[in-house]
Amino acid sequence: MKMSSTTLNTGLLQRMNDAKESPLFYKVFVLVTLGLMLDASDVYLASATNTAVVKAGFATLGQGSLFLSAGFMGLFIGSILAGFLGDKFGRNKVYSLNLFVFGLFTLLAGFAPNITMLTLLRFIASLGLGAEIVTGFALVNEFAPVLHRGRWAGGASVVGNLGSPLGLLLCTLLIPRYSWRAPFFVVGVLALLLWVLRFNNFPESPRWLMSQGRHDEAEKLVKQLEVRGTYTTKNNSGESKRVTTSLARGLFVGVVAAVVTTLAQFTFTSWVPTLLVKRGIDVAHSFMLSTVMMVGAPVGAFFGAMLVDWVGRKKTIVVGFMLTALLGVTFAYQTTSLMVMLVGFLLTLCMYAMNASILSVYVPELFQTKFRFRGEGYSAGAGKLAAVLMPSFVVWTLTNFGPTYVFFGIAVVTVLGAVVVGLFGPETKQRPVE
């Protein structure tokens, strides 16, 4: 008797949930995290470039704001497109295309003759980068064993965020000596090299194949994932522990959490060199201070990855948001380089713990396979859309009130995020998702 599609899917999903980490899984993890490192470094490439082009007179403060906004708009549109295309046509096709777009147009940005062309090329490159973020974290979530899903998804954020201090270090070393163009050349070439490595060498998600009724293809990949055996989990017969969040609730919580963590993180990381310059610190020194602070990115991502599997998703996120609010206000009143570095490091640590907990672990777990990429894409995209408006708000705040009030804004939005996740967010720790 031929088994139904639902029965086949249930059996394959259970086997995939329980499969121990295999060579295929490790290949997926490495290829994803290398892309995420480029993503993390690019945020600071934009930040440092904005500071340098304004300081050099290549752009005004307002044009620099548009440059940052164009990047965020590209991230927003790229996130939405990746969510739709990834659910409709498959994960690996989108995953290959997005890196090529990012690498090519980042490389071309290094040749931009004026700020208008630089802004346009930045927008197109960011389309690919927005897709990279959505596909990367969702793919780790879909391939990882359920018992250690939070650890591996958070771990992808840990390794990926090594790109944060490396990106700022790259800018610190290259921009003063070779101008702002040099980091674009380096990052663009690295992205294209990774695209070559990943092209036709990345497996399709078995979960997506199952959702399309392609069970034979999914079966072959699941067998590769099972080569090192399986875990015995508590969920083998416990459908009651399965995540059953509705799409509306998932989108509400996911959008708010993603918007809050993106606004807080990008406001700080994109503008901290400029904010330090506004306080009278020279450009080279501001890059140095920012680089030290950004060491908190991989450290924070590590703590976030550990805490989500230890104490749970909700507790980690709520406490992390409240600490971010407190440290944001504290940072606003620091006047010495030592305290700026120390508090800035702790603030960065908290922000990236939230980044690892929310964007890489929590948001993908809120949605079923059939609309996981769209759910994460809409959530991440909403964060990027809010970030489009952020540079204009920061410029207005700097002009009318000064740098201190930028950090008050970070505190307000993170408290709001803590309230929403605490009241409406489900706990998804070690629970299977469909």
C-alpha cells in the first residue's frame, strides 16, 4: 500500500529532526557562515565609508545619509524577494544568485566616480546582501538537528559576526592609506570567490523538497544527514510540544522583534564612528574605538547562542532587550575614551546577543517550512525598511538635539521589543517545527 504524502513527510521530518551532525550538515554550516561573515563585515564597510566620504568632501552629511538609506532599502527589497523566491523556487537557486549580485556590485562600487553612482551601486549590491541574510539563517535552521538547533543557528551568528571586527579592522587599515575605495575591492572579490566555491555545491533543503512532494530527492539527502546516526529526543511521540504558532502571531512577533533588533544594532553600528567624530574625536581614532567595541559582536553572538538553548528563547530576548536599553542610555553620558570603549563593548555584546537569538534562531522557528522564508523575509525586511528611515532620523536628531538623544531612541525601541516578545512570543526551545 502506497503511503500518503503526509505520512512520508512526517517520517522524513522526524528522521531529519533526529539526525546527528553529518559531513553534509557541516558543509552547509561552513558555506553559510562564510557568507554571513561577509554580511557582517559589509555593515561596517558602509559605516566607515559613510564617515570617510563625508570627511573627505566626496559627499555631504545629507548625501551620506541617502547612501546608508539606499543600502537599507536594498536589504529590505532583497529580503522580501528572497523570502518569496526561496519558498517558490527553492533555497539553493536564490542562495547562489544573491551572493553573485552582492559581490559584483560591491566590486563595481569601488570604481564609483561620484556619490550618486556609489549610492546606486550600493543599493543593487544590498539586494543580494538582503537575500543572503534571510537564506543563510533559515538554511541552518532547516538542516540542524532539533536537539541542537538553537546552538547551531546561534553558532552561525557567532562565526558570521567575526566579520564585524574584521570588517572595521579592514577599513581602519585600508581607508587611511588607500582611501574608502579599497575595502569595496577586497570585499567584492572575496564575495565572488565564495560564490564560485558555493556554485552547484550547495544542497537543496530536504524540508523544502518535502513541501513540494519531491520525496525521493529528500530521502537521498536525509540519508546523507543520517550517516552518523540519530539522537533520541523527547519529541518522538510528543506532538503536543510541536510549535503551532499561527502565521499572524508569528508575523507580529517576528516583525516587531526583527525591527527592534535591527534598528538598535544598525543605528549604533552604522553611526558610531560619525557620532564619535561629532564629539571631537578624529576619524582614525574613531575607527579604532569602533573596532574595539565591535569585538563585542562575536562575543555577544556566542552568549546569545548558548543562552537560547540553556534558559530559552523568550527569557534571553526579553532580558537582552532591557540590558540594551540600560547600556544605550549609559553610553550616551560617557566622556572618556576608556569608558566609551568599555560601555560600547558591552552595548555591542548585548545587541549581537539579540541578533543571534532573534534573527538566526527565534524568527525562523516561528514559521512552518512552506512559508518560513517568506515569514523570515518579511520580518527581516520590515527591520530593513525601518532602517531606511533611520539615517534621516539620526541626521535630524544630531542637528537639533545632539548625539545623546540617538541613544535614548535605542532605549525606547528595545523596551518596546521586550514587552511584545514577553507578552506574545511563544517559547520554541528544542521544539520541532513543521
